[in-house]
Amino acid sequence: MTDDRNSVPRLPSPVYPPCPLSPVPRPIMSNTVIKVEHLTKKYDLGVINTGTLAKDLNRWWARLRGKPDPTLKIGQQDHGNRKGESILALDDVSFTVQQGEVLGIIGPNGAGKSTLLKILSQVTAPTSGVVKVKGRIGSLLEVGTGFHPELTGRENIYLNGAILGMTRQEVDLKFDEIVDFSGVEKFIDTPVKRYSSGMYVRLAFAVSAHLDPEILIVDEVLAVGDIEFQKKCLGKMGDVANAGRTVIFVSHNMATINSLCERVILLEQGKKALVGNPTEITNSYLSKSNNIQSEVIWSDESEAPGTNNVILKSVAIKSEGKLISEVQSDKELTLEISFYNYKPDAEYVIEFKLKDSTGIIILESFNTPEASINTDPLAQAPLEIGLYKSKCIIPANFLNELKYYISVTIVSMNPIYAEIKASDIISFDVIDSGKMRTPGLSGKWFGKIRTPLEWNTEIIDHK
């Protein structure tokens, strides 16, 4: 048979003149790497969720018979009667992040910062809303994130690389750089459960930053490291951003936020309150934070900072036995930290940071024998279950005329883990008493501290 189609003459394709008003459409190349739309996360209170199926069944069976919760520790409250209540950790949050951008997220405790990062890192799922991510995410949400305590530092580096989807050969290329940055070369073949909190965070950050994630998410964990390591971390995050990768950074240190970030989001009670220029947003946040009180008491343990092992009860700043909102510079201060311990024979280190209004740390102090002028009898000592109060004395004529904020951390020593991290929970003002002023000399006394120092002047040559 003959194909008649071959005999049909073909007409030439029509040629249209170019039209300047109708250009050829081009594909839109978007550099948005994270898009968050109407994100909501709700937590139901009073539900059965102990972490293991056996305990859940025991709790459910006790509740069904009207019996006390068998999983509670001595002194803990039963919040089962709060069933039906809920809180919105995030409430209809929307924003976008561009490739290569350094985005800061700030806000008071309980604002939803960590919940947001956990959703972005796919640690937890949102109740509603959509998160679209383009690229591989490396997360550092807390000390030792993604580390297995029984594995060595070397093994955990390869484990984290595998989690990020990297081949062993790719990790090999970065291995020496990671170890050198972390400074734990001597202990790289030691199980990480034996690492100090500083070693943990150094290795964890080094792994997260060097395994080439397109998006690096960092929570307020750099506070665990020393000042020199913090500088290295900030420099590395800057290098990551300059290489075209994206950084999302949560911190209570406003000075760091201002120096590192290009844009800042302020979260308040789970909602996006402000977004924009870092200096403007941090100044607005600090002005709202000026009403922080000099004592905080948590009467409801479910709302207090802590874990199943230890829960913060109260934090207060006093002078001459009384609560103060402001104090003269020649008065001694006493910081009181009360906490419940629910773990028999637990060993803790109590630590606090004193910050100025920009978030710069003026003073950090521990109750360990090596870091204090006296011996705290319960520092790193096995504690029985009960309520404890730890006190620290800030000497008179030590602080300059400023507003100060106090953050509290309680670290478990076996294993090493930050059980409590409560930032900027109380504040106070120091007023110049004039006692250290020399007659005839006036003006601003510069600096953050103003403690008396020993001086001695002598003649070394007679003319």
C-alpha cells in the first residue's frame, strides 16, 4: 500500500515578525532555599507520652483505675488532669530564606525558636502548614546532636556524614579539617560519652559546618565553648555564607546576631512579631525585655526549664537579703538558684552568665573547685533526691553602672549534658554609688566592670 501522506505537499512554517511587547518567556530562577507557609505546632498537655511503650501502658492503666501515675518521681506533680489543654509553640508563622543568607532568629524563652528549628531539621513534624526546603541540611540543635555516646569521635564523624547523605570518600576528604578545627585530635578514638561539654560542642559544630550542607542550622550551643572557639565558629559560619550556603542562627547574644546576620526574625509567643534589619529588631527586642524581673519562680513544673532529672525552681538576685531591681555599685550581690533533683546520685555543675544589654557576656562563673575561691561541698557531689539552693556572691565595687541579665545552666556530669539552659531570666540595674569617685574627677566610668585593683608607684631614678 502507498502512504498517501508522503504525497501531500508540506506548507512552509509561518514566520512571524518579532514583537517587542511579547518577549520570549524565560524560566524564573528562584534562589529561595527555605519557604515556610502558615506553620503551626500544637502540643497537647496531659497526654500519655513517657518515651517508652511499657511506661505509657502503665500510666494509661493507672489513669483508667483512678490511681496515681506510677512513672512520677517523688515530689513531681501529676499533670494528667490537664488533658484537653494545649499550647501553640508556633502560631501561623510564614517566611522565606534566600540562598547564601544568614538569618538570625531571636526571642524570649518559650517563643518557639527551638521548635521552629526542629521542624526545619525534620526532627519533629508541624501540626499544620508547609515547609519547603531545597538542599541538604546540617543541624546543630544541642550539644552532641546526632552523636552516639558509645561511638568514638572518629566513628561519629562518619556516622554524621552518612546521615547527611555523604559517601565515605567525601568524609575522608574533610576528616583532617574537621579534627583540626575541633581540637580533639588526642581524643578522636575515645567514646564521645567521655567528652566534656566543650569537646562535644567543638566536634559537633566542626562536623556540621565542614560536611558541606547547603543549609546550616545552629541553635544556641556555641555558648558552651570557650571564647576562642566561639570566634572560630562565627568565622566559619561567615565562610559558609560567603561560599553561597545558607545559615540559620538562633542566639540570645544580640552582639553576635548584629555582627553575623543580614536579617532577623523576632518570635514572641509562637508568632512572628518582627522581621528586618538586625540592629532595629534587636533594639526593639531589648527595649521590650527591660521589664525582666529580679526573681522568677516556677510553681508549675511542666513550665519550668529542665528535664526528668533536674528542674529549675527559682532564680533570684538579692542584696543584703532583699530582692533588688537596682543596686548601688558598692553593694554585694547574691545570686540564688533553686532546683529539684529527681535522679539519685546525680552530679551537677551549676553555672551562670552575666550579660549586658547587647548580649555580651561580662562574667561566667561555675561552682566547681577549680573555678571558685571556696569549695562548694555539693559541687559535682552525688546528690540525693530533693530541693537544692545554690548561692553565688558577686562582690561589691565590681560592676559598672549598667543593666545586667543573668542566664543559668545546670550540667549533668554523668553523662555530660546540659539539663537546664535558661537565658536572660532575671535582670537588675547597677547605680553608681560614688564611693570609688575621686573628688575633682567626674565623667563616665568606662567599661563593664570597675573592681578596685592593686596599684603601686615607686621612683626608679633620681634626677
